[in-house]
Amino acid sequence: MSTIIDGVDYGPLHQLIGTWWGDKGLDVSPEPDGTDKHAFYDQIVFSPAGAAENAEEQNLVCLKYHQVVRKRNNGKIFHDQIGHWLYEPETGLVMHSLTIPRAVCVLAGGNLQQDGDKTVFAVEASQGRESFGIVQSPFMLEKARTTAFKITLTVSGDELSYEETTFLDIYGRAFEHTDGCTLQRIVYD
């Protein structure tokens, strides 16, 4: 697959383009009396979103994505997420913006590294920072505050895996909500 699509060079982001599917995901989430684990199916669609220029100085390339996660035991959707992955060729900066329908938005930043034939995207955000931070509704701030977020996404050919941690203050305690899955590309979009 070419890094150039419709005249835009997507650099390392081109490796993500397509529809990915996995059936071995695991969600470890908080419950009032402890922890719950859910096995899940995961589908992520990454599509070219074009180039962006900021203040006539910064040039970015962007992919938009949509992720839908279903419980393996009953097929019901329990997570739906949209956002963008962005790359700044001049500096190598990688950014990930995401929104979930619980009134939480995250802008995470970091870098990428080559490890043989694997490309590793690693970004993080934390509450209270002016850049790479977290915005959430008053309810979420009071009842299920997200204090930090990090994800490491690794792609090699047609295999993508991720490990994600959302740090929460929920049910009167700190909790590390984790998700991870390995997916295969099933369609080049």
C-alpha cells in the first residue's frame, strides 16, 4: 500500500488505513464491588482524512477512525469511539484525539518507533494539562473522573494490537481500566 493517497503523503499512518477485526479482546473495568472482565469483539475502521495546516506553520496528516466493541457473550455494543490519529512529519509527533459517548474527550500525544517490521505508536494524556489533556462532563468529573490515558498501538503488516489504560477515580477509589486486543486487517479502504 502506498503512503500517498490523493496527493497526500500519510507517512507511517498509511499502515493503519483499512478495516480491522479482532475476536480476542479483553476489557478489565471497575465495578462498585471490585472488577469485571469482558471478552470482546473489536472492529476499527481507519480512513484517510487529508492534510491539515495550522497557522501556516504546522503541517499534519490525519486519519479518522471509528471503533465499535461488542461483548463476546451476547454481541451487544458496549463501547463506541470516534476520533483521529494525526502525524506531524517535521517533528515525528503523533497525536490521538478520541471521543466516547459518556461525555469524555481526550487529546493524547507522543511518538512512534520502528521495531524491525513493527511500528509502535505510543501516546498519553492527563487531566489538568494544557496540552494532551482530558475534558469531561460535570457528571463524569464527580462520579467517574478520568485522570490519565495512555495507549500503545503496534502495527506490523496486516496485524494491529493495542494496550490501553484509562486511569479513573470511580466508586471512591483509583482504578486502571484496561483494554487490549489483536486485530487483523480484513479490508483495505
